[in-house]
Amino acid sequence: MEKRPILLLTLTFGLLFLVFACTWPHGTVEAKTKIPEPKIGLIDLPRIKKVVPHFIALEQRAKNNRLLLEEFTAQVLTEHQQQIRALSPEDYDRSRELAVATQARIDQKKQELEESFRREEEAVLEELEAVVAHVAKKKKFDCILLKGGLQVGGEDVTDQVIKTWDKWGLTFWQRVKIFFGGKDPRPDPLAEGSVGQKQ
């Protein structure tokens, strides 16, 4: 019978010890395995669009397309007016057909220009994505976010993205040649028709 209180006392102390060991902050598994905070990079896209030649060329292309469309529309409308004036009074019913055909020509030209611009823009954005992915991998970022709005923390890598893009697609020997004063072998993105070409 004397063994029973000793056994009960031992079990009670053992149970209390287990409870304290599990609830003690330094004794828990969660306290020992600290979860690392994600490493976040930030890019300033409006700044990149102002500085990188590919985006500058895209902006210039958009302006040129607007001017082309305005000139084309003026030319087509002038032709339309000449066709209307040439109609005899009996043929005025044809004027509606001519108006529809004129509008169709203008819409087709607008669609062609928009499609061409969209393809060029996609090519530039794909290249930007590749450059950002390269910088993220090199600096071991978990993610890269657009700078702006409310954010806490993060490292601004805009300059790194711009510098990396400037050298994007060059071989080692091409970089050495440029370093020693040679000409960049890639086509100038600001030259007409070179936007969106892969380097």
C-alpha cells in the first residue's frame, strides 16, 4: 500500500513536468524552427518605362501609329468626298454603301496598327519579364513586386533591372568589346522597325 502514494506522486510530478516542458516557450518545436521572412524585391515600372530604350521606342511607335491613322483617315475621307461629289442624283442611294466601305477601310487600318503594336509590346514585356526573373534569381528573391502604393520592406532593384537589361543578350566577348570602346552589335531599339526584335 505504501507504493501506491509514491507511484501516484511520481506520475503527478511526471505529468506536471511534461506539461511545463511542452508549454515552456524555449521547449516547443515552433520556437526552435524560425520561419525565415520572404525576401522581396521592388521595381519602379514607370521609371523603367522612362529610361529603357525598348519602352521609349514603344512610346514613339504609339505616337507614330496615331499620326499614321490620322493621315490615313484624312486621305480616305477626302477620297470618299470626291466619290460622293461624282455621284449623279440617281446614284445617291450608293452613298450609304460608299460610307460603309470607307469606314471599313479606316477600321481595318486601325486594327492592323493596333495588332502590330500589340505584338511589339508583348515582345518587350516578355523580355522585361526575363530580365526581372534573372535579377530575382541572382539576388535570391522570393518575389518581386511593383513599387508604389503601400508596402513595408523590400529592396528596390530597379537600377539592377535597368543595368541587366542594358547588357541583356550580349555574349561575354561582345561585352568585352563594348567595354573597350566598341560598338554595340545589337540593333538600336530606337531605330524604326527594331522594337520587339529578340536580341
